[in-house]
Amino acid sequence: MSLNDDPNPISSLEPFFNPQSIAVIGASNNPDKPGGRPVGALLSKGYSGKIYPVNPARTNINGIKCYPSLLDIPEPVDLAIISIVADKVYSALEECVSKGVKAAVIFSSGFAETGPEGLAEQQRITELSRKTGLRILGPNCLGLVNTMNGVMASFAPIVDLPPVEPRLLGFASQSGAFGSAIYAASLEKGVGFNYFISVGNEADLEFTDFLEYMIHDPNTRLAGGYLEGSKNAGKLRRVAEDALKKEKPVLIMKVGRSSAGSRAAASHTGSLAGSDIIYDAFFKQTGVIRIDNFTDLIAFTPLFQTGKLPRGRNTAIISTSGGAGVFLADLCESVGLNVVTLGDQTRKKMDTALPFFASSRNPVDLTAAFLKEPAITPVVLRALCEDPDIDIIIGSLDFPLPADHPVVGEIIDICSNTDKLVLFSPFRFPGAPADPPLAEFKRAGIPVIFETMDAIKALSNLVTYKEKLEKRTLEKYRATRRSQSKPDLDYLLKPGQTLGEIHAKEILEKYGIPVTRQALAATPEEAVARARDIGYPVALKIDSPDIPHKTEAGGLKLNLENDDQVSSSFEEIIRNVKLYAPDARINGVSVQEMLPEGVEVIIGVTRDPVFGPAIMFGLGGIFVEALKDVSFRIAPVSPGDARDMIDEIKGAALLKGVRGKPPVDVDAIADVILRVSDLVTDYRELIEELDINPLIVYPKGVKAADAMLVVRK
């Protein structure tokens, strides 16, 4: 199946979210049992469809007729909730197929999570789904909740919680218990959900299927998720791109940041890549907002619900404490928000109301004077809203005023009539009640977030999202080929082989990437002849599929200026390599032009088990693994992606020229990244690893000085 194949059309998920009838197989009168809670919740939450409890030991559950089997129900059933022991699940699914049921939620555990036997039984479920078209959520899941219509296909206690308005957030989770805890914590903080889905073992439908449904659903304005790992990277990429087009933020809490140990890899790129690094790159590339904690989701939601996307990162802070203002300024700068110097005109407006001992600098310090003169707050706020250079205003303010105080209404009026995003994040003593005006601000749609660090991160995430929306419209962020056609490389890309420099550069040349002039020599005499053809000075390098790192093996000699140096260096390289790796296969010694000094960078590729080819860029030579200053993107990349990769590394300043050296040809670097993207997109199933290290960059142009390529087994 290709990465773009979609065996799960969105319409097939409708019976989960909008069923006209629901059967509960394993229904119970006990509301604390998995088979009991859904029936009670469906009734209490106002589900308007038909409910059919199924249990051969009961005739009535919650006042509803109970049927001995699914097949005894005389009317059609859209959705079946299965809450029975694992060894009876498959036969229940067969009955679903016979009955014409369109979708099933399996609460039951005892499948892949238990070992080989459970996995085999789960695979039977998968095969049944594929063969019959019955869509399945689970097994081993908490099920699904649709608060919009009372579909409570879950046994989690969250079905008993009252909904919170507005209900704009849909959430999918690969963890049942933790996902439901996120749901409950969010409701407690005033964040409302329309959907919650626990995907369980994903025998059929998986995380991305439900994310896709929510992205295309008009009731969902933003989507969140708890993700341990994606099964279909191609679909996840397409869904993320669809979300950007529809301007629906996707916030994912991807766990597994810690390294489980470095993997064996022939290339620098392979050894530096890890699954979390690649996920990070994917999220940056597609506009998915990666959150570290569910509190980031809780803070982001009210900011997004304002409908105001900040124009930029310029931030003004109002506080009642100089220390608090400085603390907030540090927080803002740490996440990329700019606490800018205020203009004279803005400061003059504020100084008309501020006492002489207050400060109209940014952060603006009202001091305790605002307690006696609360009217100074709207004056300062209005001045900042009128400043064209300010995009975001953060108020770290207490409001010990009655809710009907005129200042409260004035602040609400100012915030409602500005395009600036205004956030109130007051410091509060633990256990202290919130000031009454804050509830009025919330009712007026002005975000109030007490968790200040979460609030600042959420602001940064919102600005980053806005920037990604703007980038999406630019032509340079549309992936285009640099290579005119797909060259034939089948004669070189033999499974399991490691290609040395000669053949790796041959492949690069076919994709239009500049490489050094070179020739392979089998004897010292041949090396001398090749050196004369190329012209001195030259470099000699061992060519061996078993020696990926030449320097360590003593297989590299540079700046050779005459025949004698070439001849003796050839012999020395062969001796060194045979001592270093006696069984290494030696194709010969590569003789190549000695390049003038330039800036060394690396461009590489590693094959990620989820996302496929991932392209790396960083400073090259021997420093790449020492500094680990690299960036990644998933192939194919766009011209904009390539430039982002270059700008992202900390060493990007070296490319702009330092200590009197001219800037290098960044456009040429980006061009090589794009040509490498073409190569690994064309041969994505064959290429395991690739290093161009170093790629020498000059004020005009580039040349690949060394390369190696590993073909998949």
C-alpha cells in the first residue's frame, strides 16, 4: 500500500459519531460495569436514537427490553458496543456482519497487549474488518463520546461529566486512562469537548482516522491528541496538511522523547537520527503543534477561541510588580516572543495616568497605585491597543473590584474592539479566590489563564501556528522537483550494499549535484597517472564499502602535490586500512581534485521506520556528531522547507560570513537538499542511508567532497 492510499473513507466513521441505533452486547444493570455504564449514559445524556441492550441472562435493563442476541433485534443496528470476554468477541463480530452492523466498539481486553495468542486473535479481527467492511474501534479501548448528540459509547466515568461550552475541541488518544484524565482535567478548567475517542489496540481504525474525521467535521474547530506512535505516516501527513488548509490547529502530545539508546548506523545521519527527532521535524514541517503536557492544550484552547491570531510576536506586558514583569519578560523571550521597546507616543499616553513612581517602559509597571486608581488600567490598556507595533498584550493584574465596577466594563469594551490578542494571567496565592471581574472577562470571551507559564507557551504556539498558516500560501512551500526526470539507478542500487564514494557520487551527479573530479586507481602507478590527469594538488581516499569513515581507518591523504607523494600515500593508505580492517573489501583508491577551502556542511538521509526518508542538514566534517547541530525534514521537501532547515541550525551564522569571510551560497545548499529529496523520493524503498559529508560551500556554488550510500537489504 502506498503512503497516499486511504482505505478508511471518512464516511465510514459516521456510524460511530451519529448512529441511529446502538446495541450494547454484554449490557448490564450495574452502572459500574463496562456493559452497564453506556446504557445509563445514553439515557441520561439524551441520546435520541434506539438503544438495544443484549444479554441472554436479562429481559430488561434500565427499563429497556433486553435481547438474548444481536440477531434477535428486529430492526437495523448502526453501532454495536461489545463488552464481553475476549474469547467471545470474534463470534459477536460475525453476528455484527450478519446483522449488517456498520461499526463496532470493542471494550474487551485480552488481545495484542497480552502476548502472541492475543495478537493472533486480534489479527483475526483485523482480517474480518478488511474482508467485510465492518469498521472497528478497539479492542481494549475506552470507546467514544460525542457530547453533541449524547452518543456515550464508553464505559469511562467521563460519560457522567456535564459538558462545557463552547464544545469545539475533538480529542483522540492512544491511552485510555490517561486520555480520559486529560478530558476530565480540561473540563475542570473550562475547556469543552465535542468528541473524545480512545483508540485502544487499533485493530482496524487508528488514531489518524479519527483525527481525519475531526478535521473534516464542521463541529470541530481544533483537534488534540495523545500519540505514542503513528501507524501510517503518509496519512498523518495528508491529514496534517488538510488541517492547515482548513485552518484547524492540531495539538499533539507525542510521548517518547527520551532515547532508548543509539542505533547502529553506517552514516552520520543515521546515528544522529532518532524517532523523536524525526517526529519533531514532521510536526514543524506540517504545522502540527507539539505540546509537552495536556496543560498546554488547556491554555491554547481559550486563546484560539478568541478568533484572534496575533499578527506577529511583539508583546507588551502590564503588571503590578516590577519583579513579576521582568519574570514574564524572560518567559516571553525564552519562547520567542519579543518584548519590544515602546514608542514615545504610546508612553506619553500612559504617562498621563500613571503616577511618577510607576514605569511606562515595557513591561509596564502600574505599581500598587492601581488599587487606589483602578481607572489607570484601561488608560494603559487602550494606549497599548492603539500602538501599531504591538501584537500581543499580557496583563499580569489583580482586579479586587466588584464585577459591576465601571472599569470592568471599560476593559471589556477595549478588548472586544481591538484586533490585538489580550490575555490576563494574574499571579494568585494558592487557594485564594479569583477576583470577580475575571469571571466577567471570561464571559466576554477574553482569555484568563492563571497558569502563567502555560499561557506564555500557548501564546508562542498560537503565533507559530499563524506563521505556518501564512507560509502555506507561499509558492516556495509547495514541493517541486529539481531533477527533470528519474534517472535509472537500478544497476547501482543492489540490496544490502554499501556504496563507496565513487558510486555514491555517480548517483549524485545523475541528480545534478556537483561533485569533485575523481578516478579510481588499483595501483600506485595508476594513482599517479590519474593525479596527472586531474591536476595537482589531489586527495587520495580509500574506496571500500566496509570503511564508511575513512579518517579513522587512516584511509585519507590530502594536499598531495607531486607523483612521489601520491605513490607513497597510496601504499600507506592500503597498509593502514588492512591493519584497521583486515577483512575489508577494497575497490581501490580514489584520486580526486583537492578542493579549495570553504565552509563544510553535511546533507544526509536516513530511513525512519514510520516516516520513510528523512533529510538532514548541518555543519559538516568531523564536527557533525560532536556538535549535533542538525535539522531534519521528511521527504519530499519544498524550497521553503530547505531554507528553514538551513536557518534552523545554531551554526547558520557561519554561513552568513564571520571574521571578514564572505557569506556562502545558501541557495546552492538549498538546491542540493532539494535534489537529494528528489533522489530519495524516487527511490524511497531502496535507500537506507546517505551522507554527503562534507559538501564544500563557496561564495558561489558547492561541491560534494565525499559521499556514501547504504542500500536497503
